[in-house]
Amino acid sequence: MALTSFDFQQARVKQVLFKSRLRSVLYGVREAEPALFSLAHNPLGQWLQTSVKPALGGQPEVREIERVLQQMLSKGQDLVTSYTRGHIEESRAGLDQINTFAEHIETLLHRLEQGTAAA
Amino acid sequence: MAQPPGSPAAVPYFYSSSGFANRQPAFMPAPPASDSPVDYQRLFRSLPDNFLLMKHDATIVDNTDGHVAVSLKSREEAVGRTLFEAYPSTDQNQGDIIAASHEHVRQHLEPHAMPVIRYDLARPAEQGGGFEEMYWQATHYPLLDEQGQLEYILQRTQNITEQYRAAQEAARAQVALAESQDRIRFVLENLPVLIWTATAGGDRDFFNSRWLAFTGRTAEEQMGEQWSTSIHPDDRERVLASWKKSVASGELYQVEYRLRRHDGQYRWILVRATPRRDAQGTINLWVGGATDIHEQRQMVQELLSANETQAVLAEQAYQLYQKAENQRETFQSLLLQAPAMICILRGAEHRYEFVNPNYQQLFPHRELLGHTVEEVLPEVKDQGIIGILDKVYQTGETFHGDEMKMQLERDASKALKDSYFNFVYQQFRENDEPAGIMVFAFEVTEFVHARQALERLDNAPGN
């Protein structure tokens, strides 16, 4: 089935949820789950795998999203490691970089969505 | 500045900054007197200091050369007169101070120092001219006779510029230090942060008033390790272990824990402390700051809950959407394949939204979708069809057409053909409002023609 704006909306919700989960780990509200940083188990990663790739697997944006998402996940993992070592403020300051990755992914999603709408 | 009585006057060659001792007239021993090998009067006058000797009533008896030099008045002009006559005061107050000092000496037979006065001496032209700021102090000493009665008052005037300046400097430094300490204290007390300091050994030795106000404890109740009694019991062990580790290693101390507020509520705080090191690198102080992050933490928690709920709802909505989409596709394919002519007209203008292939076959040469009935089937207007559609749309009453005749252009020939249909015009509603009409039709032209042919046969003459 072709991707609709509803699908992209889902991706955005999943992205915000990832950031919120990471932030809650860095504020000691929640323990980190290993699946949070796994491309295969991360909700956005799963969405890429099951919804996007079958429909738009050939698009360069899809590969780029996967690459940036992988970077965002490993950065998130580093921040949690830093937090558990007691570098509380430093790890929180790192959320800035997560935002940069997330904005990049958002730009790519937007481009994909525009392409889908135009097709 | 006017010259105060009894004080030195400007004699630059004598009191210049090059120093007192160097300019002191050399001591020249007098020829021995009959009963003494020393000329004491000459010795007195040559003393390297500014002395003025008076009787108890202030009548001047003698003075040293130093005094002559700084007072700018010859000995002859002074001796025999009172101090007040020889060196008139610039004002009554000055005179009163001297008289009071004399009186003190007379009464108590003890030395009396007068307040320090400023009296600037002219600087020699070769040193730049002008005046040099100088400070002086005069002291009156009692000299007693053999019966212990006051015989003379000895005035000694000292140049205390150096000491005075040093004292002034020390006072200024003290004020600056006090100001600096006051400033630091003000900053510590008024920053919106809970602040403490600890010794190198890890004992807390200062808490700012915000900390004390927050915990509702006195400084004495928090000193040393007592502060840890305000930590939430579940966090205490972890916090103390972390603090001890930092004290031992000198690493930055960073920890989050719940601190009991004065009202008994535990609040999450973030604490950060840095060691201060001396020139040798040895830690001599820890300074720590804590901020209340309770609300922030709560907000993170609430946002997470909201985002998780939203994700679940979005997932459900997405599932429903996919289900609806699948159903829509199913119904659409049923309608497309149905062995009847079906179309959906949307809105009061009856715009084609859906047309199945059977319906489209009626008008193979016309583009129906997206156009209104009136636009693409202009021939039906005069046949009352638009009126029927309008009525169905407005009233919601279903219209059943039974072998209804229409004249339609069914190819691009411009010729109208009689066509008969059994059909239904049925209003459909959305959000409780009329939304359009569904048309469901069978063409019965051949059937009608056959029946008409039969009827003609039946009615034919001879039957």
C-alpha cells in the first residue's frame, strides 16, 4: 500500500517518543531498555523496515534516514553511558546533538513525503 | 594649608624626601664645661629630632635645630614667649587642642600625644616642586624636678608620614577585604542556588541561607556529616558513597537525590561540587551547588507518559485507518464489479465521485468523474432529471424509477436515443447532513422495446 501522510505522522510520533524516552533516562525517571538503541527494535527503525522500505526502498532519502537514525541511536547510547558514570549535566547537554539528528531525519522525512505526494 | 602652632613648617632642604638623617647637622662636641665633659645645650640643640622645651606655663625655653628648621622661626624669635604667642594657631580649635594637651600633662604628669595632623612640605624645585603630603604627630612629655613637680613640658614633633600611610593603606586594605568578603557572602546568599562548602576531608563547613531555609535546619544541625540526615533514606547510601569517592579521588562530585524540605516533602535536587586546589595542587576546599530539579523531572515524566499515550493512540488510529482503508477498497471493488450501473454523486451539485464500469459504458465518450451531472449530461436537464436529483438530495426521499424513459446521447453522434431504466436515487448522509446521492440502475431498454413490440402485436388489427 502506498504511504500516506498518516504514515509519516506515525514516524514523527515515534521519533518524539524516542527523544522523550531517552530524556527520561537522562533525568533518572526511567531505566534504559537495551531495545531503545537497537535499530532493529527501535520503533522508527521498525517503521523504516516494514512500511518504508517495501514502498520506497530505492530512494536515497531512505538510506540516509537509516544512517542518521543509526548515528542518533549510538549517540543516545553514549549519553546514557555517560549518565550512569555520574556525568549528569554533560549527558543532558548532549541532548542537543540528538535534536540535531532528529531535525535532520525530519527534513529527510519531509522530502520523502513531498516526493510521495507528488508521485 | 596653614601652619599649625608648634608644628613643623615647610623647610624643603631639611625635610625633603631624601631623608631626615642625611640632612641632620653633624654632631659637634662642645668644649667640655668645668663640671662636665659635654656641652649639653649644644647636644640638645643638635638632637636628630624636633624638640621644643617649655616651662609648665608654655613659655619657650629652647628648641632643637631641627625644630627651628621646620618651624621657619628663629630661636631668638621664639624663646621667652609662650607657645601660643610664638606659633599662633590658625584657629581656636587647634589652640584648644594644644592647651588641652598641656593641661593633661600638668594634671597627670604623663606624656600626651595630640591627634595626627596633615601638613604638606614644599618639594624642592629639582624634585618637581609642589607640595609633598606629610603627616605629623606632636607629643608633650612632662619633665619633673627633684621634688616630682612639673618643671618643663617637652614637645616632640615627629614626621609619621610613613607610619600614617602604612596605617591608612592597611585600613583601606581591610575595608577592601571586608567589602570583598561581604560581596562574596552576598552573592553566595542570594544566588538562587543551595550552596555549601566542605573541607578537604569532606566535612561540610558552610551552608548558605537558601540551603538552611530549604531544609529548615540551622547551620549547626547540618555541619560535618549531619547534612546527610536530610537525604531520603533510599538515596542516602548512594549519595554518601559518591561523596566519599569524590573526596578521595578529587573528581568532580555530581549526584541527584531527594532532599527533605522544611515541610517534610522530599524534592529532587541536582548537586555539583568542585574542589579548590592550592598552588601545590592540594585540595583545600570543596564548593557545592544544588538546584531543585523536582518540577523539571516531573515534567520529563509527564511528557514521557503523554508521548507514550500519544504513540499508543496514534498506533490505534493508524490500525483503524488501515482497517477502514481495507474495507473501503473491498466495498469499492464490490461496487466496481457489481452487475449494475452504480455511481455516487457528491453534494448539492451532483458531482460524480465514483462511477463503475457498467455506468461508464452508458457514456463511453464522456469524462464523468469530477464533473457535475448538468455539465456532462446537459440533455437530461430538460427531462426533469436534475429536478428529481435536487429533490432527493434535499428531502432524503428515495426515488424509484420504473422503466423510466430518458433520451441520451450514448455515443459521439449527437443523436439522442430512447433509453429505459429501472433505478434508484438514494440520498446518503455524512455527519448527519445530506452528502450526496447514490445511483443504482439497470437498463431495461431492450425489455421495454420487446414488450412494446408484443403490445403492438397484441393490439394489431385482427387479434
